Amino acid sequence: MTPKEIIIKLKEASGVNPFEDTRRLDVIEVRALLCFILRDKLRMRWIAIKKVFLNHGKKTSNSSLMNSCSNYIKYKQVSKTLLNLENLFEFEIESVDEISKSQILENRLRILSRKLKNCEAKNKKNLENIVFRGK
């Protein structure tokens, strides 16, 4: 399942929009369930989860998402509804992580290219200083 499919199914089953800007307990619990599913079941990185929330109009921080995810364990002990909602989702072990190896390598290449340009500029400057001192 993709994050989009999970969100749609969670909204339909719970009748709650997890991206609603409120502190109502039912919304907080469903939001925590969503964070838990995205992190623990889909193995998404915090930055990718934050991007999902931002794409749905909910401003949040990584620490808020971590807190929400860790609180989910407490919430589901009290609320059987949450446990039933969680059981609606079955997952195979696969990652929906948005950071691929090619992106990581491209980023490293950019960093190394920048370092190389800096080294070349320093060497050119050092060479000019040596030439001018010699005259």
C-alpha cells in the first residue's frame, strides 16, 4: 500500500481527517496511528513522513511526528477502536522510502565536485603567490 492509499482508507474507516488542525483526541489518535503505520510498517524516514503531512496541508516537525508515533502505543492500549483500525492494514515487508541510492550518490557527487572546485581555486591562488614572490 502507498501512503495515499493508507490515508484514504484511514479517513474512510475512522471518519476523521488526520490532517485537521485541531487537538481533539480522536484526531490526535488517528494522526498517531498514521505516523505509526508510515514509520513502522512502511519504514519511511521522518523527512518523508513530514513531506506527506505538508502535502496534505498539515505543518509539523520531525519531533512532533516522533512524539506522535511513540504515543500511539499508549493510545491503542486505551482505545480498542485504534487497535481495530490498525488491524485493517496488512503489510508485506517493503520500503516506500523516498530516498534512493541514486539520489544519495548524486548528492555525494555534488558535494565532492564542490570540494574539488575549492581545492583547484586554492591551488591556483597558491601557485600565483609562488610565481609573484619569485619575481
